[in-house]
Amino acid sequence: MNIREWALPVYTILIQLTVGAITVLWILRQLTYSKFNHEDMEKITRNPILVIVFTVFVAMIGAHFHLSKPFLSFYASRNFMHSWLSREIVFTMLFFLATLSILFLDRYYKERRALITRAGWIAIGFGITLVYCMARIYMLPTQVAWNSPWVVVSFFATTILLGTMTIISLLVLDLNFSELQKSADIGIREQIIKHSLGWMILVVVIGVIISLLVNIFQVMELSQGDQISRTSLQLLLELYAPLLVLRVVTVIAAPVWLGYAAFQMYKKYAALEKLLLPVYISCLMILVGEIIGRFLFYATHIRVGI
């Protein structure tokens, strides 16, 4: 795959990561509002939102490398009523503007917490719609390996996995920076992580299970299809078998290692600093696994007809 071909995998992975991240962050915000000071929560979510907005922007720029005439990309949005690609472009812009509005409101209207909350849920709505449109683009009769509703489930599983691991990593990273700066709210940050880490790891485990089940169902579907389907399956299980095994190993090992580290922390009342390495490595493993999975997604399809 050359740079133009890699532009799409990078765009789809980054967008799914940000949609999952804002969703998990807003759920965390909602669950902890009744237990912690609102101002502390807004302060803790500020940096993750900044990272999310920047990542969406990078994804949008990166997607243009796939185009032969990037400066004319806005023309692709004109067929919104009939094209999933046009819908993807429109909802990408809406998602970016919605997340950007959260930063704006947090910067200039901090006291309007209800408005900030609504802006977050609107961004999540745009993001979920965007991921669905993204998946529907690939469901084409001419692409046998892609023409399945399992593609939609797969994209949302990636969204759950990458988004949750991103928020875990950002919270731990933010805590580390706060400790270096000797901030006064270190205790609050530690409590929030300890309060939310368990259910977020559970979400990661569920995402891994869904992702692996989707892979199994896709293999079964291809094995029962026509010659083109079996050719795609042959590519997956023979030529790209090492990559498939590596992906399975990484996405399974990541939550196992992270879950064990969290269990040890809760059991022995250890400091959160001991989670730094497991969190970062687990996030990297999930990201590598999903990148490999997206490569296999593109590499094993075979076009039928024109």
C-alpha cells in the first residue's frame, strides 16, 4: 500500500478513535458528576477534548492525501441525499465543529455546563452517524469481502476499543503531568481513575470479544460464499496468516495485561504510577492490532466486475 492507499486506513482509524474517546469521556463525565466537584471534572476533561479535536483535524487533513485533487474535496459533499461518501464528509465536518464548539464553550462560557454537556452529546450523535456512514461506504456488491453488515459491527467495535483505551491513557498521562507540576487536584484525579478504571477495562474486554466474534463470523461467511469469497478467505488464512495471528494476540493480550495490573493495584492498594507502563503498552497493542486489522480489511478484498 502506498501513501495514497494508507490515507484511508489512517483516516478511518483516527475518526473511530475520536468518536469512541468522546463517547467514553462523556459517559465518564456523566457518571462522576454526582461524586466529584463540577469544576474539577471540567478541568480533567479539558485536555482529552483538546487531543480529540486535534486528532479529528489531523484525520481530516490526512484523508485528503487519498485524493488526486484535494482542494476540490468539498464538491464530494453535494450528493448528500444519494451517496454514503457525501454523508461521511458532511458528518465529519459536523463532528469536528461540534467537538470544536466544546472547546470554545469551555474556554469562554465555563459556567454554561448544561450547554457544554448538550454540545458533547450532539458531537457523539454526529460521530456515531459518521462511523455508520463510513462503514456503509464499503458495503458494495462489487466488493464481496466487504458487502456484509459485519463491517458495520466491526467499525463500531474498533470505535469502542480505541476510544476506551485512549481515554484510559489520557487520564493516566494527565495524572502523571499533574504530579510533575505538583498540582493541587492530584487526589481528585486519582479518585476519578480508580472509580472508573474497572468499568472501562470491562468495556475494552467486551470490545475485544465483539471484534474477535466478528472476525469469526466473517470467516464463516466467506467460507460459504462463491469463488471470490473463498479467494479472499485464502488470502486471509494463508498469505496474511502471520498478521492475522499477530492481531489476535495483541488485542487479547492488551486487556489481559491491563486487567491484571489493575487487579494488583486494587488488591495491594498500590500507587497508580505502577499502571503507567501497562496502560501505555496495552493502548499501543490495541492500536497496532487495529491497524493490522484495517490493513487486512483492505488487503483481502477482491473486486467483482467493473
